[in-house]
Amino acid sequence: MSDEAKEVKKAKAPRRPYRNDNWTEEQVKAKKSQLTLEEVPAGWVKISEVATTCRANGVPISKFVRAFGGDRGMQPVAHELFKFVYVGRTRYVAPEVMTQGIAMLKDPSFLKAARVRKPKAEKGEKAESGPVAGAKQEQPGRRVALRPGHN
């Protein structure tokens, strides 16, 4: 295979570095530098250790990730307890997350979004429902398939 063919094969679409498209590259770097420390604070634990504890307690890891502001911390934290810091490429959280944080995550109402119901249709209006509510109704009776050329 020629070198040109290999280069064409290697070309991939650019990877999206973060979810919110409103963030610029400079804003992302500033946020990460804000969260980065040189040394691990005393007693703080790795996110992976908390994730293992979450699994053991039946808490979904995704709920824990949402609590500390998403995978890269670009969203606001759900509670001050879940603030994390980077040391190198590793993330650390306060030791209280192992006890109080897990208890918060076990609560079914924690991180639940309030859902707003649609207003009910008035009695005079007939609410259509179903996947094809406005579809044409078929005439009752027997359906017969006609073959071409056989009248």
C-alpha cells in the first residue's frame, strides 16, 4: 500500500473536545487550569475509588459523574461536596464523598429533574393519540389483493 493511501485511510473526523459547543478552546483550557493543582490535597481520593464504592452500593456511575459536573467538570456541581480537582490527568474528590456523597447519591430524589406535564385537552377538543393519529382510516370489509393480468 502506498504512503498516500495510508494517509487517506488515517484521516478521521475531528473529535469534539467537549459537549457544549458554546465553549471556546480558551474557555475550556481556563476551566481546566482553574481545577488543576500541583499536589493532591491531604486525604482526597481518586474518582475511580469512589466509582468502585458507588458500584458496591448500587449507585449508577453516571449519577456520580453528573453530580461532579460531567466528565470534564464543565457543568455546575450538584453540591459543594462533589467539587473535584485535577492533579496531572487524575481527578480527586474530598474524602466526605465516600460517606456523605454516597448517601446523597443513594437518595432517589437527588439530581431528579422536575418534569412539567402538558396541559390536558379541553372536553370540546378531541385529542388524537397514537403513532399515526391523523392517518386515513381504512374502510371496513375484506381486503382482497388483485394480481396484475387476472381480472
